[in-house]
Amino acid sequence: MTRSQAAAATVDPPPADAGPQPERAPDRDRRARNRLHRVEHRWALLFIAPPVIGFLLFTLYPIGFAVYTSLTSWNGLGPMRFVGLDNYVALVQDEYFRKSLWNTFFYMIGIPIGLVLSLLLAIALNRRIPGRTAFRTIYYVPVISSLAAIAIVWQFAYNGDFGLINQVLGWFGINGPDWLQNTATVKPAIILMAIWKGLGYSMLLYLAAIQSVPASLYEAASLDGANAYQKFRSITLPMVRPVTFFLVVTNIIAGAQIFTEINIMTPTGGPEFSSASVVWYIVRKAFKYQQMGYATAMAIVLGILVLVITLIQFRLNRRNSFSIE
């Protein structure tokens, strides 16, 4: 017998009636940690369940239902009849849809105009001028006002017979047109009202961005001999670029959904359908003619177009990103 075997033989085995052996400390700690992790996971699932369920019920399910509805012929109440891609084929051949889509994108011409005016206004109101707080409030009042009320006021202002705009033009010997009943002026008139409505909101964001620019940057530029234009081009514009990106994206999304102004100021879509937007046409098809499937197909196409434009904006923003070390 070897020495190791002899040593092993001298170890007495535990008695048969000794009962369960005490658990080692590492095993107890491991089991306690596992039990704690399971409890934490349950609480984590409990807290994230409401937003996940809300997303499934109020976002994912409506999107899926809308996609299916766009493939059917449905009046909103009766049974759905599956028609495949017929609604999308009809969209390509629908002259009114193409015209309303063109009108919608034409309205977005006002986005860069409004942003330029808002930036210039923010720069002006950032200076120490008398009554600047009052001016900021005045410019922001249209933002918090009812869009329906504003549309009615502007509808009276654009009236060809007794409208305020034509009365002012009459002082200079100009015979103004009937703005909302003229194919050449109805879209510019609505764009002008939309710019006026959103001017205060964009101005406020630009003002906050300008005031957050470190003064040391302007001081360093002054020491280097930079003039006001050079400071604006090299410091102010790059520093407010995130605000510009945010405003461009949100204005494009909001511009694609323009409806209230059209429905109040030109309830029939304007002369020769010249003011109708896509959303106005969708509502008309869905709730006046009960063509829910066709209207949903238009909404899907509009959503895809807005998504593509937004993704392009994100890509351009990443390419033109600017940082000051």
C-alpha cells in the first residue's frame, strides 16, 4: 500500500446517521445572488411592461392594421374586402392625389424662409434694445393661439372685397386680388400665414441657442480682427446648426400634415384644387366618400415619403456635423 492510499484509509467516513452536511458559504452566496437577480428582473419587467404594452397597442398594432386596411376596400363600417395593391395602383393614376402631393411639398417652400426670418429676428432680439421682452412676447403669441381662430382671421384679411390686405394695398393704388380664390395666389397666401404662425417658436429656439454660445468665442474672433459677418458665419451659424436641424425635421413633418388651414380657409380645396393638401384629400376620401382603404393607402405613401426625407436630413446632418474643440 502506498503512502497516499494509507493516508486516505485513515480518514473516517461520515457516520450514516449524521444528517445533511452544512452548506458551504460560497454556495449560499451564489444562490442568494441568483435569487436577488431574479427579483430584480421581475421588477424590471414590471416597470418596462407599461411602455412596451402601450407601444404594441397604440403604435405597432395601428401601423399593422393601417397596412392591411390599405390593401382592402372598406367603408369604415362594413366588412373588409381584400383587393391587394389595387389602391396603390389607383393612386398612381389619381390626378387629384398627384396635385395634392405637389401642393403639400410646395407649402414647404415656407420652411427655409421662416427659418431665415426667425434667425434674423433672434439675432435682433438678442441685442439690448428697449422693450425686447415685449417684442419676444408679441412674436410668440401666435404660437399659443388657436390655429382655427388664426385661420379665420387670415381668411377675412385675404377677402378680395373688404380684406385688410387689399385695403392696405389700395392706399398705394394697387388693386389686390381675391387671394384665396385665385390659383396663382392661394398657395403663397397660405404659406405667408404659416410663416407668421410659426415665427415665434423658431425665434425662441434660435434665441436660446445664440445665448448659449460662449462669449469667449466672439472675444477671440474680435482679437483676430473678425468682423460681424465673419463672426456670424464662423461662430453663430455652426453653433445653432443643431437647432436648425431640429426645426427642419419637425417643420417637414408638420408641413406634410397641414390640414386645418386648408379646411378653414379653402374648404373646397381652392380653385381647381390648387390649395388641397394630401391630408385634406385623405380626410375627404375617408369621411366624405367612405373610402377608408384608399385613404389609408394615401396615408401610408405619405408616411413613407416623410420617413425618407427625414432619413436624408439625418444623413446630411451627420455629414455636415460641426464641433468646436
